[in-house]
Amino acid sequence: MSNPVRWGIMGTGGIAETFATDLKLTDSGTVAAVGSRSQAGADKFADRLGVERRHASYEDLADDPEIDAVYVATPHPMHHGNALLALRAGKATLVEKPFTMNAAEARELVQVARDNNVFLMEAMWTRFLPHIHRVRELIGGVGDIVTVTADHGQWFAEDAEHRLFAPALGGGALLDLGVYVVSFASMVLGAPSKIVSMVDSAFTGVDGQTSMIFGYDSGAQAVLTCTLRAKSPVRAVIVGTEARIEIDSDFYAPTTVTLVPRVGEPTVFAFEDAGRGLRHQADEVARRLAAGDTESPLMPLDETISIMATMDTVLAQS
């Protein structure tokens, strides 16, 4: 692009490094700065990634006049406050999922973005992957959708200090893993009209395993699971009256899609993708900014709020 987006990375954890590394695979943007809670943390990340500008606070990063957009990659409970810093500084803002801790926080971020006419998007990177683009194209040919299934289970050793088990860090299966399956169902079927869930707590009190059944006015159902206790198949399927779409493991990352008609032979769609797949959401931000948009039609802000509200309801039933 003639004017690549100058990104400021807020946070220095694993996902921040993955995003910064993937950004090198595209011409839509560059990492111009990094912000941490300490100068040492910012310097360590910047030295490793070759970033020139480094800030010892998130406030300084948000106020940096040499950046166009901020990628919020801090722990879940900090997303709301950190994104507010960026939005109030007039910076386009990409917030790592889960967008916030709850729907109320999400609504406030969206309101601030709209009041200030600033771009905002949830970093649900799956939405922008080539295989999900193909899934959207195929959905129209499956007939009436009957069922959507998706699972996301990973094994984690029980460690009270690990962020996924720590309540103070927004731990739990649903917000970290389950957000993928809930967002997938939302993409296909929209907001559910009925939600039934079963939540089993981990040893620290966060949800360790959560299962959900969503009902829709069309009669369709979504059956979704997530767990911190075991590596599940991590697949997704859209079942229609005329065909089904099977998405291989890991369904939320670059993978293969198979269209299985009710009558006839399956068609397999394979994709090759450099990197981890996070560059595609950066490309989407760049496209929207170039067009003067303040949100993405592929990950609308109202849908992000709806997803957070759905997860609020799931956890409230525990």
C-alpha cells in the first residue's frame, strides 16, 4: 500500500509478538511502536522485533503522534481501559478477543468510538481468513441450516498462576477458547433466541469446561463446547438440508474446508497461508481506514456486543 498503517502494539505477550511477526508478511502496515507497563518490557519486545519507538506506558503509546492504529493485546480485563486510551487519543483501535469482559464494557467502547468517529474492531482474526471467506460463499448452497457444531478444547496443566486459570486475568475456557465457537455460530446464524448452558468450574473458580446449546427463530440449533482440560478435535460443521460444510482442525486457524452434498461427491478446498493468519485482520483494518470507514462489515461492532451479551448469559447460568 502507498500509505501503510503505522501500528502501535499495546502489550508485549505472545499474541502481540505473533501479530507483529505476521505484519511483516504484508505491505498494509508496519509496527511503528510498542508500549508496555515498563521501559524494560518495551525495550525487550522492541529489540526482539526490531521496533524503533518504545514506550514505558500505554498512555504514552496511545498519544504517540507517529502511529495511526493501536492493537490492544493486553490481558482480558485490561482491554476496556486500554482501548479507551487509544480511542480517546483518536487512534484506530483493534482489540484482541475477547473484546471486553462483558457486554456493558463492549457497549461503552463502541459508544466512545462512534461518538468520536474513530475506527474500532474486535480482533477475531478467524473472520478474515481465506477459508472462512470460502465458507461464507458456500453457505448459500447448503439449503436451510439445521445445525451448527463447533468445539475448542485445549489441555492446560493446572497452574493457579497461568492466565487461563487466574480470575484476576480474566481466565476461563469461555472467554479465551469459547469465544471462537460462539463467534462462529454468530457469523452463521446470528444472535440466538434461546440459550442453554452447562458450566463446570476449574479449581480456581473460573469456568473449566462449558457446553452450550443455542436456539434460533428459524428452528436451527448450535451445539458448542469449550474446555481447558483436554485437546478436542477443534472442528466446526454447518449442516443444511442440501449439504454440509466441514471445517478441519483447527477450524479457527488456516485450514481445509469440505463441502459434502446430500447427493454426490464431496469437494475439498485447500488453502496455503503464510504465517499464523493474523495478518489478514491487519489488512482489513488498512482497507477500512483507506475507505474512511469506522468499522468492518465482516466483524460489525453491534455483532461484537451481541457475542459478549451471549457469553454473559452463558456464564450467568452457571
